[in-house]
Amino acid sequence: MEMQPGQMAYDRAITVFSPDGRLFQVEYAREAVRRGATTAGVVYPDGVALVADRRIPNPKLAEPASLEKIHLIDEHIACATAGLVADARVLVDYARIASQINRVTYAEPISVELLVRRICDYKQQYTQFGGVRPFGTALLVGGFDETGVKLFETEPSGSLTSFRATSTGGNKGPAMELFEQKYRPNLDADGAVLLALEGLRQSLDDSANLAQVEVLTIDRAKGARRFTTEETQKYVARLPPLGGKSGRS
């Protein structure tokens, strides 16, 4: 992000607005998300497919399972994270506690939208008070409840948006273009996983390398299912040949 004239006077504290109504610390947090690994989610009638690129610093020595980018929050809700890993872990822990409190208090699972609003309310607090900084992470939260299947994106500012298919993190533009072209409401679970993987492939710098991608589905009938590396690679092998990539920088 380029420094604009006069910006330094307003980006030292989260509680100070610039003259044009901007909070630079929130914009910097969004930049942290853009520098993170790419994630994607696709809704199908019975559930949600979430995929995430696991960037491994030293692939020869690191244990891939220790770099988890998709987290199960409750039996019916999961999220994929992009941005600062430690910030994401704190938000996931908060979401799990909020979900369990709802179960204990009301004897029923929390709705997807209510949980997302709780997460976003928590994020928003860190844009309003001195002595703190915004969370430098975005979550794609997907799941199902009695109102249907839902997929939300949460931003560092505390805003939320519902999507049928979306991507966040680094270089998400090509994935969004592909989803706009190919998404259909009647996709089955396999089709949703394939579309999510294809979108992720469009956004990767090394587009042919999906060796460390993480995949999880939340299904109304089958519950949560985290794919093994072998299962994921079988889906990768079924992807259509790589074509031209519009929107790449």
C-alpha cells in the first residue's frame, strides 16, 4: 500500500479518522489478508465445500498437518482462514466458545448467520478502541442450519457478506471471475469441490501446484468431512486442463 501525503498523521492509532473518513489501520489489516494464502468456498444444495492453499515455508521438513487453514467450529459450521494465522486462531477459538455457549444456553445449535455476526461484532470492537489493532485475517464461514446452507465472508473491519461462491486472500480476482462464469445453484458435492479447486488453481502463482491444498465439506446429511491428501489429489486429477487466465497481473 503506497503512503499518501499526510497519511502518517492518521495511521498511528486505530481511533483516529483521516479527513476523508478512512481508518488506515483497518486498511492495513485488509492488506495483511491480501498477502495471505488463498481460500475459496462454494455452496451446493446440501452443504458447503471449503478449500485453502497451505503455504509451507519448508516443504521438506514441515509437517503439513500443523498448518491448518480450515477449522471445524461446530458440527454444522466450519471456516477457512486467510491472513495472519495467529489472529485467525484466536477468532476460531472465540467462535467455538460462542457456539458452545449457545448450545448450553438454548439447547440448540447456533445459526450460521448469528455466529458470523458474533465474530464480526468481536472484530469490530478492535477497530474502535485505543491500545488494540484490528485482526489481520478474513474468515470464510460456511455451514447449514434450519434456514438453509450459508457461506459468509468476514473482513477485518467487522463487515460480513453472504455468497454462493467466493474467495479471499491473495490474488482472489481470478477465482471470483471463474466462479461468476461457472457457478450453478444445482451443483452436487463433487461439483462444488471441483469448482472450488479450479478457482483456487486460477489464483495460485504456481497454478499447476495443488499438492498442499486443504479441502473440507460440511454436508447436511454427512456432516463434516476433511479430505485426505490422496482424496484431494483424485479431485485435482479430474480438473479441466488449464486455460488462459484473464485478470492476472
